Amino acid sequence: MTALACWILSYDGFALAKRIVAHLAANPWQRPPCTYSSLDLFAPTRLAQASPDLPITAVDRIKPLFDHLFHAYPAHLFLGATGIAVRCIDGNCVHKSRDPAVLVLDAKGRFVISLLSGHLGGANSLCTHLAFGLNAQPVITTASEGKDCPKLDLLAHSLSLRILDWDTLPFIQGLLLEGKAVALVDCDHILPQSPLFLPSSALSPLSPAISVSVLKTPKKPNLLRLVPQWAVLGIGCKKNLAFEDLVKALELFFDTYGFDQAMVCALATVREKTTEPALVRLAQTLSLPLHGFPAEQLARIPCDHPSPTAGDRFHTQPFSVAECASRLLAETLFGAVCALPKHAFFHTLTLALAGPIACLHSPLSA
């Protein structure tokens, strides 16, 4: 989806919608990795008929359609009353890591209000972007705005860190907002320096702390675990692989190295296996993309354990689906990479891992 949804709630909203359309066309909103330069316009049927010069979807009842489209768009703009937007949002929020941005603009375009998902959803960013183009007043009320302290959810998003302890995040962020320091365990120095981050030597069993590591770390009270999503998991398998076998193999594979499965940012395999039910289900379960590559392309990638069986199957020189697919995608995403050798499980599948060199440093793999 490369467009934003815009809900026009009054006749005055049409003129404002035109201004927003023109602003986005000339100055698209950048929300990496996407760029948004257009609006999909919606309005009640009685209003839509009054603006033949705009491509508007007429809506008999806004709430049911909004419910259906809530997670289909990265952001929703309401041109009208905040109360209507609040009633539409009701019942749709799932989690701050998944919910889209929601903004409200008064029909005259004097104020742009960041209403929902200010940080991770990008509402604050879009709010300031629109306010600048419309010469309007941005209204942002998230607690960390204007505070000189780390904004953990934004840092996690920008640095590709997966937050494991959402229940602990408000507590740790609250301490930082109050100017209270927390211990930081970050061996690879991923988070930027801050006077509010104490060295790991200050860590005690129950002290508030942040851990940034690809290594599996037990959940503890007052500990916020952040896992760099910097690795590609390569998968080779036989036809009709059992999903339960795949899940068990993942557990065994990551336990071998002491890594947390949350470090995986994408799955990779040979193109013919991208429709294998177990792999498709795994990608859906983990909310990860599944990439497939032509066998002849994979066969050109150096690997430690080439398989004659794979070469015969795809009529190429011997190669490893798991090793070559993980390395190829990791090189595309990260440049120079380190690859861990494939492991075979249950005589039905192989797994391999590739990512930045620092990411794959594990005391168990030494």
C-alpha cells in the first residue's frame, strides 16, 4: 500500500483534501522503506456527490468500512471532528507495534493532531510533515516529545531491534523520562550513547536494565530485551515437510548456537519451495518475508557443504539451498556477511544462518 487513507467528514474538508493531495505529490512522506505520495479518499455518500472533481469512494456508513481497512493502510487522516475519529478507532487497536498512524485535521487545516501510533506508526512524523506543508500547528502529545532522553520504541524501529518485552517497555521508558538511569548490556554498542545508560557493571538481579543481544536471554523482572534482527534463515527441505518438524528443528538449531530466534529478519530458500505449506506457514507465523531464488543463481554462491542431491534435482552443479539462499539474501541486505554452516534435521530439512559478522558471534559457535 503506497497511499494513505483520508476520511472527509464535512464539505469544508474537500478543499483541505486537495491541499493535502498537492502537498504529498510535491513532497512525499518518507517512512522507510516506503514513500507515500497520494491519498485514497473516502466520504459519506451525501458529501461525495458534491465534489465531482476528486476521485472519492462514497461510503454509506464510515465505521464498518474503516474497521475493514484499519490495518490495510499505514495511516488514516480524518478531516473533521476528533470525536468521530475516536469512535471509528474504537475496537480496532491490536498493539502499538502493528497499529497504523491516525491523525485528525480540523476542516480549515489549522491543526494537525497525532492521535494514534505516534512513534512506531509514524503519526508524529506525518503530523509534522503535513503541518509544515499546510502551514498548520502540529499537535503531538506523546510523553517523550521535547524530552532529552532515548525514545526506545523509535530507536528499536530505526535500528531493526525487536522488542521482546512490551510489558516492560513502559516502565523502562518511564524511568528515562524521569531522568533516572538504567543499566545497559550492549556488547556490540548498537544503541547510541546516553548519560542515562549505565555500564553493565551496574547491573544487579532486579535493577532496571536493557539488554541488546542476539543471544537468548531469559526473561527477568525489570529487564527490557532488544534483539537485533540482522540474520537471514536459509531453509532447504523435502516436499510435504511437516510444520511441527520445522518448528522443532528451529528450536534445536538456535539452541545449538545460543541465539534467539527473534534475530531472524527474513527467510530464504530456492524459488520452487516458496509455496511449500510448512514454509509459508512459518513465514506467516513469524510475520517474516519468505524469499525464493532461482536454483541456477544459488548454485553460483560459494558454500561449505554443497549437496549433489540439490544439483541433480535442479540440474546444476552441487550447492546447498539453505547455505546459499541465506548468504545471497544476507549479502543483499547487509553487504559483507558471516555464514554459519547448515544443519540437517530429521532427514527432511536443512537450516543455515547468515548475517553481519558481529551479529553471528556466539560463544557457543566458537
